[in-house]
Amino acid sequence: MRFVRWGLGGLAAVVAVAGLGVWATTPTPADGQVMVPSKTPYSRGEYFAYAQPWGGERTAITRIWAPYADHIAVDLKRFPDNTVTHWRWPPFAPRGGPGVWSYQALMHGNYDGGESEKAVPPVRMGDLHQFSQEFAWTIDNRMGDANVLTEFYLRSSATDSEAKVLEIGWFLHAPANSRRYFEAARKIGTWHDAQGRDWDVRIDGTFCMFAPPQPTDLTQGTLDMRAALTWLQQLGAIKGNEWVWGVSFGSEAVKGTGSLEIKHWKVTRG
């Protein structure tokens, strides 16, 4: 029995070392791609890519590792298409804090204080006639998981990036713990979009969340964000005089290691 215990202990050690090796290995970009490390912007035209390990920086056990945990592979010819986000975090979600380790994302315009190469000026909601996006993605979550989230902020100012009124996001993929968080929030209604899809809409504080009524992945399609804003205004959730700045699309790392391949992303605004 002692021999069996030693054998099992040795096997556990081997598995732990192997897991650590996977966790600590830097992802390799494909041909035609370059790897952009965490907290390093890459921009072309109206789009840019950025990985922010904000949850990891707030957690004591991962604070030292946080600057090295995330990478974004960008395609030098096709950007923002063919972008791959990578995350490498502990095999569990952060506890008692933000709920995610990081956000690795593509961004159009000034989503949260970062400027794209070509400026996309903020526009007041009343002057915004079109605001939509096309997307297609796949996720490798065999050894971890992440939210696939697209979101933007409404602000009360055209010049102050911190003047946030409401964060509005769509969960296109949500792990079980994220889904539990969503379902615990206050439901304000169901939005029926032009594609015939239903979205449960819930609010937690200043975070307004859209997700399918039942857990499912929406891996490709279009999203009319202007129509959603009109619906929220009719519901009384927003005033309609807020400012729209930029929008993001990416992965919020929840646990373990994995990657999100963003095959296509295009934002139309006017």
C-alpha cells in the first residue's frame, strides 16, 4: 500500500510538473503573425489589440505572474481578422474579486482610454444612426475557459474616458460560473433582435448584460448595437443623450489556459 501511495504521489508530481510546463510556455505565433505581450498596444487604422490582466493584478497570488500571462497574436496583413488571444492562468477562477483574470481583446476606437491609430471620435447617441458588428470565432477551452465578450461603455462626456455611465456587454460564450453570475443579476427584460434571436438582459450595478436565455455559444453572426440602445432607451434604462466611444471583442480569462481565434471582426458606425 505504501508503494502504491508513493507511486500515486510520483504520478501526481509528474502531472503537476507537466501542467506547470504548459502554463509557463509562451504561445507561438503562426506564419504571418506577431505575438504582442500583455499591456502592449498594437494598432492599425481604427482597430487595436490590447491584453489587460486587471484581475490578475488585483490578486496577490498572481500579481507577479500577471504581466506574462496573456498574449495576442496579430496577423500583419489581415488585422483585425485572424487574431488569436492566449491566456495562461491558474486552473480556477479568481475568488472574492473580479471573477476573471484578464481581458484580451480587439478594440475599435477608444474603448477604455486607449486610442487607435486612426481616431474614431465619440458620438452622442442621438447622432448615432448605425452601430453594428460582424463576428466569427472559435475557442480552445480544453484546459481552461473564458468569457467571449463584446462590450462598450456609455459615457456622460466626450472628453473624459472615466465618465462612465453604463457598461453594456454581450456574452457570446460563458463558463458555468459566469452564467451563474449573469442569472443572479436583476433581469430588466428580453430583447428580440432583427435576426430573430432572444436575449435575456440583466443589470448588476452599472453593468448591463445580454446573453441567450439558455447557455449556448454564438460563434458567428451580426449584432445591431444601435437597435439594442434604442430598446434600452425605450425601457428607461438609459436617457439617450450619452456618448458612445469605442467597442471591444475578446476573451475574459476565467481559468486555466486557452485561446480564442477571432476569425473575423468588423465594426460599422455612422
